[in-house]
Amino acid sequence: MDNIEKDIAQGYADFADDEGSIEEVEAEENIVTENSTSFSFEENTNFSEMSDINRKLRTYFDGKIVRKDLTKSIKEGANVPVYVLEFLLGQYCSSDDPSIIEEGVANVKRILADNYVRPDEAQKILSLLRQRGSHTVIDKITVNLNIKKDTYEAEFSNLGIKAIPISEDYPSKFDRLLCGGIWCIVQLEYEEEDKNASPIHIRKLTPIQMPHVDINELKQGRKAFTKDEWISVMLRSIGMEPDTLTEREKWLLLARMLPLVENNFNLCELGPRSTGKSHLYKEISPNSILVSGGQTTVANLFYNMARKTVGLVGLWDCVAFDEVAGINFKDKDGIQIMKDYMASGSFARGKEEKSASASMVFVGNINQSVDVLLKTSSLFAPFPPEMGTDTAFLDRMHCYIPGWEIPK
């Protein structure tokens, strides 16, 4: 276990608020990091009955494997990404003993109930913090540098508070805090020292998504698996059981992951509803963002000339548009700038040209059979006319996944 993982384990163990809302965790417990691939075991399978793949995962990736089916049982009630739940499961359910797993799931549910901040309960949490003097929360934290004051300030997404002073050690160590924010466990204190300053202080912050992956460790462990075994492992990492899939279905599901590992890769997937088209980009990877409804602006997506800041393509590895039929730029030149970016990975705004490496993904629904669609229009019919009938736009697509071939 490297130093960062030790810090996280120790930091997590330090979180015990007055009501004991988060239990202590021993430093030697296994950690699930942000980019560490997490895998699932078959439900109700004992260690002695595990397949070769499960045994190899235990041997070479111990501490980075979780039961994917458990996330479904605790997802209700807490609107947090799956990778956040997997981190907690890695803390409490890293065992094959059914009784330990059952107890661990209960602990995770209790932690989420006590510490996850729902936006509609933000004032209740703040009142509780004021009364107790301290409280531990699970929220998405973004850090900004206040140039005038020469200090770093934290913003809490669900709690709805801004300009909370934070030590510069955190953004220095976890730079993702400065680039769109990450989910964290934060212990807050309430102490009014100066009427001109915020009475809320951050005592301890521990990222749930770690901005670290040991690629050499991953490569070394990969050597123990055959190609087919590793394909199964990757499919399990997104919650799919490969034993129920055909060879073509496996490759189609793998193709969905290409934008997460390739720079400036443009992918389109159109198909029936409920096939998990947008789930991968919203829940599985903390390095991708899903633009719901397709509504956006050039300033938000590419470059804000007023603030002189790069948009989503500069902050994320992958930008996915949900429901392509609703894609609409408020700026007239939005589509043209997108085409330029998809072709070269750069775009011009104002007097300068900017470059970025984010991949673009377009997902949407086809509401009629493919045969009818081919006879009446084209496979790009769900796109807005200015995109679906523009051959220059379609030529920039690197991959079209036939979503109707992927099982629900």
C-alpha cells in the first residue's frame, strides 16, 4: 500500500463525529481508488468455489475488488455515483463471509443516511452543525483560488455553501479539487471567531475518489490473465456479467469504453431505451460528465471569453450528450465550433486557439425499428437536422454503436 492509500485509510479512521456516524477503519484495510478498476464476484459464491478469474483477482488485485451487485441494494435513497458506493463497499465489505458482507452493507447504508447531504436537507444539516459544533458530511467539493485574499476556498455542491476556507495542502495534493470537484468525506466545525469570516471550518477532508492509479501495478497484474479473462474482468468492472453475453455483445460493450481511454475520440450510440447507454458515462467513471438534455452553451462547453476559462472539454476526459434529439446551442456558431473541435481537438475563440483532449459521446433513443428507419430516413435520424443531415459532422464520427444489438 503506497503512502497516499495509507493517508486515506488513516484519514477515514479519523472521521468519528460526536454521534459515531462513521466508524473507525483500520489503516491496513483495503482501499478502492478512483481509477482502480473494481470487479464483481458472483453472488453467494464461496472462496473455495470461485472461478479462476475470481481467484486471480483476489491474488493480484486484492483490496480493489467489490461486489457490484451490492451497489443496487444501497443505491436507493442516496443519489451518489456508483464509484462512491464502491469506495464505501471496499471499506466495509471486503470479505467473502456473508455475515461480514451483511453487516458491512448495513454500515454503508447507515453512513449514507447520517452523512450524505441531500440538497433539500442542506439547512437541516447546517443547523445540526451549528448545534453540535461539528458534523461529518459526504458531498462533492470544488476548490477555487481567491486571488484577492490569496487563499483557497471550498464550495459544497449539495450543502450549498461557498467561500469556506481550506488548507492549501488539499488542492496541492488532490488537484482534481480544482478541476470540477470530487466527492469527499469532510469533517466540519462550527466556531464563530470573527464576525467577518465564515464560522464553518474544515477540520479534515478525505477524497472518496482518489486522483491516483498505479499503472505499473495494473500492468503487472494484467500479465496473469488471458485475453478472454481480461475482457470478462473489464465487463465486470462496469457491472455486466460476461457469461450471459455473446462475443459480439461483449465487443460492443467494450466499444462504449473507448472514449474513456482515447483522447479526442468521437462516438455515437443510438438504440432502444433502457440499454445503459448513458449509465457508463454518468455513474462508472469520475472522469466523464453527462450533459443531460443536450442543452449547453459554447462558453460552458468550450471557452468562456468573459472569465477566460476553458469549458467542459478542458476539465473532463469525456463529455457525453444524453438525448441527442435535444442538443441545442444557444449560440449560432455552436455546431460549427463543435465540428472544428471534433476534427482537430482544437477550436478558436476570440484571438486565440485552444486545444483540449476530451472525447465526445452522443447517445440517444431510436423509437422505431431499424428496418423502418432505414426505409424512411437514416440511422442518424434522432439527431437535430443541422447535425444528422450534415455530412461534415457525420464524417467526424469515429464509431457508431448499434444500440439495438445490446441486450437490456
